[in-house]
Amino acid sequence: MSKRDYYEVLGVAKTATEGEMKVAFRKLAMTFHPDRNPGDKEAEIKFKEINEAYQCLSDGQKRAAYDRFGHAAFSQGGGGGPGFGNEFGDFMSDIFDNFFGDGRGAPGGRRGGGAPGRERGADLRYNLEITLEEAFTGKAETIKIPTSITCETCAGSGAKPGSKPRPCATCGGYGRVRAAQGFFAIERTCPNCHGRGEIVDDPCPNCHGAGRVNRERTLSINVPAGVDDGLRIRLAGEGESGLRGGPSGDLYVFLSIKPHEFFQRDGADLFCRVPISMVTAALSGEITVPVIDGSQTQVRIPSGTQTAKQFRIKGKGMPVLRSREVGDLYIQVFVETPQNLTKRQRELLLEFDQSASPENHPESAGFFSKVREFFGGAAKA
């Protein structure tokens, strides 16, 4: 006798929510519960049918399987709970492949296109330090990296020339074996070939069966103008060669920029801290400052300039990566206090100090005036 549709048993639509199914189940369970129908075999059968339907549809995974396969999803059940048929096992295995595979829709790179035993090579990292000037202009850099390349003797097969690997008898060349466990068909790496799908009986004497050998490679890297500290450049396929003819990994070049003698960088903008004399700050003047492109430019200092005053030079900063935009150069001045004064210089400074008025030092005069008010006239400049 064929089973009734679970939704029909509970009296709900296929679009019913979990709450709607729970209400329907409770109502039917109270009606056909054996305690309320002693000796009624038909009520007992209906109660079991209701319970079985609810146990399936109240579980998200089971409901999804039932919606797709119907009762066939549980056709191999037994031992206290429903199991899954072969079709459903394959379906769940595909889901596991997508989640736990190598990111290519294939577990370990062997399903859906990759040949058994051909493993992708590892990615490599190379740290490259450049100057700020090189980051400004860009550069072509030649690097040498130790890596693994495909063995020329065996062409990556791992087998001695004149021989070839044979398919693994345990997994049939698939590299993985399946075993049904509860609801799922679990795939595991083949214990005989360790996931390679093949056995090398006569290894290559050059690579010892690995299909690759260690070598130092020379590569050219194009560092574009405007790169920043910590930028990563990816060179696809320039990493380690794969095992037994598998695809190569990638090479990642991580850039770091050496500290500069004059400039500090903030994005595309550059900052340069420049000392100026007390006389230039007081009377005005012009200073010559460096530019990252190797040139120089003049900056006009107005009279009365204070330490930390900032002057912007538009378009003299760093280029923005992959853009036509250019940052700015900011000159930050600080007034240098004279040192190693002669007797005459000291006399002149004292003379100036004695003749100075609060208007000559408005900030300090205002500050100490407020301090005197705060402490009742006890403080003085």
C-alpha cells in the first residue's frame, strides 16, 4: 500500500509555515491519540502516520529532501528512523562537494573536471621592498623565487619514463570513496591512493614520483605607479606546479615601502616637515622645499607664521593607483629657536624683549592673562 502525501496527512498546503504545521499536528494528534481511542487500531495507525509526517516536515533538511524526492528520499530507512535512497545520497553528496571542495565545485580538485591525483600547486608569497620614489614612478622588478616546477623527465606523471600510473583499485580512479551514514552519503579520501586516484608502481628517478622538482625561477614584476604599503600583487599560475600535472598555484607579491628621509605619506598626500628661522617666521620670506619627483619648489612664508602652520602645494603628491588623480604636498613648518648665541645676539634679543608689547606675542599674553585671573593674579609670564 502506497504512502499518503505527508502534506495531505497533516491537512496543510506545501507552502505551510512551521507554525501552521505545528498547529495542524497538535490538533490531529489530540484527536487520534491512543489514550483517547483505546483499542481503536485505525486511530493508532493514523496517529503513527501523523507523527511520521510531522517528524519529516518539521525538519528543514528532511522537508527539503521530501519536497524534491517524495517518499523515495527515505526508501532505504530502517532501525528507528528514515534513511535516504541512492538518489538522495548523491544529492547530499553534491551539496557536501560544494561546501567542502576546493572552491571549484570539486572535492580536492578531482570532481567535475579535474583528473584524479592531479593536485593544484601551493600559492607562494614574496615580500618586495621599494622606495617611495619607486612607488611614485612605478618600476619593473626582477625577482628570484625558489619553487617547484613540473618534472621534465616524467612530464609531471610521477612515473618512470616508459611506464605509467595505474588506476587505484579501491576507488576506481576517483580518489575518494563513499559510505552511507544516516542521512548522508559521506565521501572520504581513498586510504589506498591517498586521494590521487592512481598508483605509481615505478616512480620517476628524478622527482621520486611527485611529478615536480625544486628549482629557482626568475620572474619580472611590473609595479604600477601609486602603489601603497601592504599592496598585494597576484601573479596567476606562477606559484608551485601542481602534483602530477595539476594546475599551478599563484604567486602573491606583498609590497612594503621604505621610510623616506623627508616625506610621510597619507594615502595620495605627502607631508614634509620643514624648519624655518625665527626671523623668517617673524618677517616673512621664501623657502625652497623638495618635491617627490626630484624637483624643488618655492613656498612663501608670511610674517608672523607660527609653528605647525601648514601650506598646501596642489598636485605635488602621489599618483592615485589606476587613476589620473594626484595627491597634494603639505609643507608643515616649525620655528627653530636660535642656539649658540653670541654676546651681541643675546643683547639684541634682550633689547627686543624689553621693548616688546603684548601685541607682539598675542597668544602667550592672552594665555598668561587668563592664568593670572584663574589664580588670582599669582601667575605671571
